[in-house]
Amino acid sequence: MRITILVVLYNINITKSKTLTSLNNIYLQDKNIFDNFDFIFYSNNENLNYYNLKLSFEYSFLKNNLNSGFAYPLNLSLEKSKKINNNYLLIF
């Protein structure tokens, strides 16, 4: 069973994000812990991009500066999740 996890980074300072810090620390303690997860990080912040997001595990990064609401990242994540045959989509 694989799970796609969508993490929406709305107007966030990534250096102060408890979610990102915790995910990275958990991975560093056990490199196999995310084997059944596909992470997608979505941002509407024009200053945040894939290169700013320094995480130790694999992830996808989506960005839309138009702030088109929650439907945009949700629909893209659902589409990607279906394409790679994941069973569930978890949203943060």
C-alpha cells in the first residue's frame, strides 16, 4: 500500500516550519520510514521553490503564485496519486 501525502505550505517560513523539521528529523533517524509514501509539497509563496526546500528524502514540489485556492494542489495531487496507483491521499 502506497500513500501520497500532500503538504500545503501556505505563506510559510520554511526555517520555522515544525512540520518540515519533524519530517526531516524522522527520516534521518530511519531512512526506510517513508518507503511507502510519496510526498508532494505545494507552495503559493513566490520566494519558496524546490531549491529552498532542503529535505533529505525524495519529494515532488508544486508551485502556483496565483493563490488559486486549495482546489489546485488537491486536484494535482489526486491526479498524480492515481497515475502512480497510490491507494490513499493524506493532506496536511
